[in-house]
Amino acid sequence: MTQPDMPTPPWERPPKRRTPARVPLTRERIVDAAFTVLDREGYDRLSMRQVAAELGVAVSALYVHVRDKDELLQLMYTRMFEGYEIPEPDPEHWREQVKDFARQARERLLSRRDLAKLAMGHVPFTPELLPYVERLMAVLGAAGMPRRVLAVSGDMLSTYINGFALEESLWQQRYRESHTSWHKLREEVNDYFASLPPDRFPNLVRLADIMVDESNDYRFELGLEIILRGLASYIGEPDPDEEGEQG
């Protein structure tokens, strides 16, 4: 006689598969994914669709947290400033303070692919970033520059830092694509300048051996020093509007 099927005891049943808990979608996760896409695809190919695919969600889900791509780029730009350290103004050491700021900015811009390109399209005048601008202006202002110079000094520094980092990142990409080392490229450029007709290009021929001989670190530091010496030359000069008020 056939025995009736007996139910399997609970302790002998295979465990039920559980669906992993869905991680809530947040702005932070969206920005994290956007940076992952930026590193992989580059700035020109970064899209909301790519970010959604990285997160495994529909594109429409992103718009619950981010208005559009422009806002996403702004959030990525804002993220770049997190942890920035701008010290209290020190009139005796303002140049070193500005140099530290510039070095920190360059390092951050080079930490991710095309971040310098992203930064070139934005300005730090949002409520989240204005405190950084204010602190940098305080450092520069403590040196005693006239207002007309101080007003453009921050933008000038930012343009130099962003532009330098952008050029660096573009050349690094060219090295990777062409499989050419910096040393080989330097030799080719130096040889090219040296081969120019000296009667037509006497200055380029004279500088051929050092035209691209130094490292990027050296070039960045020298360019920064040139800018700071220029700013320092204005210290103590009165503003035209102040002279008018005194008259």
C-alpha cells in the first residue's frame, strides 16, 4: 500500500530566495554613478541615460531627484569642493596660502577624467560654494591689493588652474591613445624647434632645448609664481574710486 506523501519538515526545506533589498535612489548615489560614467566614458559622452544604466534604473527615476543634466553637472562640480581647506587669512603668508589652494585644486581636477573640462563650464557662485569664494577673497584681500585687482584675482587664478589642468588631461589622453611616452614627445618637439631656420625663428631656436623640457609640476609652479608676483606688484596701490573720494 502506497504511503501518503508526508510534508517535508521545515528544517529540511531549502531556504527561500530572498529578493535583495532595493537601495533607495538618492542624489548622492546619482552623483556617484555620474562620476563612474565620467571616468569610463568621458565628459562628452556623459548622459542621463548612461547614469541610469549604471544605477540599473529607468531614466525617469533620476528626474525625481535631479532636474536635468545641467543640475547633475552642477552637483558634480559642487562635490569637487568637498573637503577644501582654505585657512584663515595670514597677510604675511598669503602667497603660500594661495599656492596651497591652487595645488589642491589642480590635484582634484586631475583626480578624475575630464573633471577640468566640467569645471570650465561652471562658476562657484551657488549658495553651497560661495563660502569658498569668500574665504579665498579674504586670503587675497589680506595682502592689501586694491579692490579693482582683488575683484578679478580669484577668477584669474581659477582660469589658470582649470586651463592648466585641462591641458594636462588632454595631453594625457593623447599619450594613452598614441602609446607615446612624454620623453619621446619632448624629444620630437625639441628637435622640431631646433630644426627651424634660425634667421626666421631665432628665439624659438634659442629656446628649443628647454621649450618643453620641464615637468608639468615645474611649469605649473612657475606660472603660479608669475601670477602671484604680478598681483603682489599692486599691493599698496590706491583704488581710483578711493582717490576720487579723497579729492
